[in-house]
Amino acid sequence: MHLQFRKRKLGFMAEQEISIGPDTSRLTELELQTYRKALQGEVLAPEEPGLASLVERGILLANTHEQGRYVPAPSGYLQRHLTAAVLKALTGATEALAGIPAHVRELEAEQQVYNHSPSPVGTMLLVTVPEVNAETIRTVQGAEFEILTAQPGPRKPKVLKGALPRDLQAAQRGVTVRTIYRTSGRSNPTQRDWVAMMTRAGAQVRTLGEDFLRLIIVDRKHAFFEVFGEDGAVQDAAAWYTQDRGVCAAFAAHFHHQWERADPWVPEEGEGGVSPEDGTLTTKMQRSILRGIVAGKSYEIIGHGLGFSSRTVTAQVSALRDELGMNTVAQLTHWWATSPERLLP
């Protein structure tokens, strides 16, 4: 890497290219010997070991009045300018790094023009929210046939409203859009509005009353997933991004396993999982509650496991008793013990 800076050369200014390396300021043993000869006023031949490097880096300055003699650059001057050169090199390297994603996207666009399918890449860590947003937006906007999303936590109203136009556009152009939320999300008004609009556009939404991984999978070729710290906690601002086809296929299989166990969320049929599924008297959520009751768990513990309060569990049990015409929980658990629905997921 070469940087240009001005140095004082016996009374006049001249431009010089200085080579910036990992340890530019430290002299080798040969350079140190040559530097000492210059300090002693010796005449140095052009081929003197290390002389060219010392002059190139501005450590020695040629005496234009006495050929072959060199003087040391003032230490304060040398420190300032070597420091400035290194800082400039770092700035240039930082700008070059920042431009890499855009450059790669330009090359990808060129590949697509010539119908070239780029080889899969490894996994990249996105460490800030802007990075994650930029990559996910770009990838989702380019979806060709499928977007699979698993969102275990509540989504902020601002995020949902910002994502709605993009998500709607994908669904309206024929892309299959499937999303899994936590069951507790059914009580979120903004989330209900998002689901209502997306399902009208052809998207499918389901809810699951247990923990699951946050995922975005696009066309089985791109996957975004959570970053876990050494303590096992999720790093909210970061995400892993991969184009490894094997990893994407594994995450897609995991998503569909969760999808099959989740309850459909169709706003017109009622909120909160109260409406029974076709051909059954219970929802998956209610079956999870009944299994907890039979296991001797309290409503509070059952609700915590499903992401609800104990009052929601109580409401679900009451709704099911009313549906079955039963007066007590004992009657309900007896019915459950003999019902074929206990074998359903």
C-alpha cells in the first residue's frame, strides 16, 4: 500500500510515496547500521543495505548539497507524518471494506444477466441492526417462490408496519409466504392487523405455544438465524446469514416440522386459538393445556410454557368445557383420557 505525504527536504517541500506496512517504523538490523553510518556523516553508496527503504519511508533525507550523504528526519516530524500515513491507510481500508457488499451485489447482478448460478457461500455474521435489515430486505425482495419466517418474539408495531408493503408485494406476486408466531401474539392488535392483511393476500400464518428458533428462509437458498452468546442468551441485534444449501435445507425441514405442529391463524375464524380445527373439538393449544393438567401442572406453569398468563389458560379451559357441555375440570380430564384427540399433536 502506498500513501503520499509531504516531507521537508533541506529547505524545500517534495512529494513522496511512503510504503505502509505492518511495522513501518521499526528498523531491521541492516537498516539500523546504515542509519548509524548516516548519523556519523559517512558517504553512502546507492546500494547500501537498507538505504532505499530508509529514504522511501522518509526516515533519512538526502543532502542535495553533498552527494551520498544523508540526514535524519526530525523525530517529531517523522512521527507525525508516519502516523498520518498509517491513519490514512486505515481509513482507505475501512472504506474498501464497507464497499465490498455493494461490489459483490454488482457482480451477482452481472452473473444473473448471463444466467450464471453463483456457487453457495459460507456463513456471515451480521452484527448490527442496519446490517441485518439491509440483507434481509434485499433477500426478501428478491424472493422467487418461497419465504418462510418464524418469529418467536413480539414484533414492534413500527417493524410490522414497515415490513407490510414488502411482505404484501411478495405475496401478491405469487411467492408462498408462511409465518409462525407465538400463540401469545394473537392478542397483539398490530400483529392481528398484519395477519388479516397478509392472509387476504394469500399468505399463511400459524401460531405455536412453545419456544422455537427465529428464522427467515428464502427460496431454500438464503437463511437468517439467531446468534447465541457463550451464556446461551440470544444476541438481539445480530444474525447469522448463510447461503449454504445444506444448512438452508436443514432449517427449512425444521420450519416445516414446527409448521405441522402449529395452529392455523385465520382472523375470520376467531382469535386466540378458541375456534376448533376442522374435524376436532380441541385446538392444539387446548390439547397442550390438557396434557399439562393431566401431568399435574398448575395453570401458571402451563401458561408460562405456552407464552400466556394463567388467566388465558383458565379462559381456554372454560371455553372448552362450554363447547363440550361440562361443568367441572374433572369431567373435562375424564373426557380427555378417553378421547381419540389425545393422540393428536
